[in-house]
Amino acid sequence: MNIEIKNGRLIDPATGLDRVADLFIANGRIIAIGAAPEDFYVEQAIDATGLIVAPGLVDLSARLREPGFEYKATLESEMQAAVAGGVTSLACPPDTDPPLDEPGLVEMLKHRARQLNQANVYPIGALTQQLQGKRLTEMAELHDAGCVAFSQVDIPFENNLALLRSLQYAATFGFPVWLRPRDHGLVAGGVAHDGEVATRMGLSGIPVIAETVALATMLLLVKATGARVHFCRISSASGLEMVRDAKRQGLPVSCDVSINHIHLTDLDIGYFDAHYHLVPPLRSHRDRDAIRAALLDGTIDAICSDHTPVDDDGKLLPFAESEPGATGLELLLPLTLKWAEEAGLPLPQALQKITSDAARVLNVVAGKLEIGAPADLCLFDPAAEWRVEPKQLKSQGKNTPFAGMQMRGKVRHTLVNGQSVYQIG
């Protein structure tokens, strides 16, 4: 379909484009910006007056809960949540049931996603069979089936030898490995940041060294193998300093942070509110300030939603017994805008962390408004204010620590491959 998007403020962080102009789409791709090509006829016109026209958002972590956990969420519900949040490309972790450790499972997931014809889904394959941390998966076959990277998610390796073998194998083929730095011996059943708040509340603490000890080991193995490693959900000032130093040394590493950890700290747990039970745990104000500083200096490559829908039964439990996680696909954009406003950051620079920078980490063609690029677009009103009402979220998971809070920035229209997949008046 030939589409003209009129009078919108086009922002493309990848190229520096930031101006009010028309944008033209044909055959699912952007074909012109500014003036219409010769012989172009409009089949659909979208008036974007007062709206930002940005690349579709790229989310580096969104659990879709299929296969195996459909009682928490379904592919249909979470894809609807994605496009309602302006997310047009997303990576899904392999901790499904069964895990994404066989090509057939990956192909089935991608087939189901294509049938829904909404956001682009990029599976992350399991590093080890059944995510048991022992025997390596057939990464080459999983890559051929559609996996863009490989991860063990939060599940520990049997030992460091298994991690070493994983990185060696991945390095041989140039496959990226996504790791969560988390020493499970030091976590030891902890549920909150090991600090004054956890002590006062009687909650088992997770010390910062649970992150840094694991990170130190992983960085030594990166240096030994040359594997390309992305560190997921760094949560501490000390961890970020280690990543910063590794980048100075030229190691092939990158990292992301959850949108929750940009805004919240362990003080927000309040009266044992299980919606604040997250992995990694919410840390101190010092750690949150370090995260914000690392976003500005480039240590952190991207922001993700860490979307983890949980059913009501999983959250209606005492804090320590509740299931960790928060829904986030529909909050990624407004929470990024909130951070940008608080940091005094120009809008293009903030959007870069959830568009072109995230696409670079994922190594996919997305996050740009270039001629010839796929027409994956997010049209949003940056001034629209709304209140987070869990029942109104598209996601089947209504678990969010931001319930009841006022947000600014509302998605009005989402296009994927030149097709309108979400629209509100």
C-alpha cells in the first residue's frame, strides 16, 4: 500500500534527521522524505500534525510466554502490547517451556509471530540444552532457524568450564552471546538489594558483588576467547564501571539496562509490594544515579523493557515468595521520555537508546528512517498525558510497579512493514 504520512516531526536518531516533513511508503518500505516521488499515488494518508514520527522501537527483552506459559500470557496478547507501545522489533529470551534449544521450536515461534502480522520477533536461542548449563546446543542450527544470539538467561552454568566452552563455540562462528552477570551462590535465595531497606524489612539480600563477581569472571573469559558478549540488565554502579573499563580496553562487549532500574530504587518496595520484586533487584539511589550517568556517557548501549508478564497468583503472595518481573512493553516509550525530561536530554538522543542503538546490539535492520528501510514506524504524541491503569494494558500481565502513575507520551499509530497494526484516535 502507498502511504503518505503528513506534517509529522520526523526524528531519526541514526542519521540526525529532525524536521517537520512528509514521509512516503510503498511496498512496505520508506521511499521518500519531503517530496513525493514521481507517479506516486496515495492510497492512505495519515495526518501526523503534532506527532513525532520515529522509527519503531526495538526492545531487547520481551518474554512472550509461549510456548509453555500461556496462563501468564499468550503470543497474541503480548504482540498486541508491543505494537500498542510502538515496539516493532523485539527479542524474546529462550526460557520458555520447553526452552528454545531446538530449531523446530524456533521455527514454530517465528511462524506463529508471522501469522499474527504484528511486531518482528527475534528469538534468542538457548546456550545449553534444556538451559541446564551443561551440554551446548547446536548453535549453528539454531542460528539457521532464526536465532540472532544465544543466552542462558538467569539460569546458572554447571561450572565455568561450561561457560568457557559456550564462548569458544560462539566465537568460532561469530555468534553473539547474551549473559546476565549473576553469581548464584552469592544470590543464595535473596530477593532484594542487600542494604538498609532489606535489613529493616527482614528480606534476604542480594549483594552487589553477586553481579560484579560474575561479571569479572565473564570479562576474563571474553578476553580469553574473543567472544562478542552483551551483558543484560546491569544494575549497579560497580558493575557499570567494570563494563566501562572493558570498553576502554577494546573488549567486544555491550550492555543494557531495564527501564525499571532507571526510575526505581529499593526504597520503592514500600510495604512489601510484590510488583517491585524484580531480577536483578532494585538497587540503591547511588546505583540508579550511576545508571543514568552511564546512559549519558555511552557505557550503557540500550534501554529495554525487560517485559515479564506474571499472572495474578504469582504476585498475590508475600514479597519473598512472589514471582519476580514486571510488564513493560507499553511503558518503554513513556518511561524513556520521562527519563529524558528529568535528565534534560534532547528527544532524539533519548530515542536512540530504544531504536538505532538497540537495533545495533540486536544486529538487525531496524530503528532507522532511511530511504529503502523497512517502514516500521511509531507515531506518538509527546504531550499526551495518561494514567497507567493495569486493566487497560493490552498485555495479559497486569503486573507493573508504575500502576496509577501519570505518564506523558502516547502512541497513536504503529506501522510494521508499511502496514498499520495499531491506531487510536
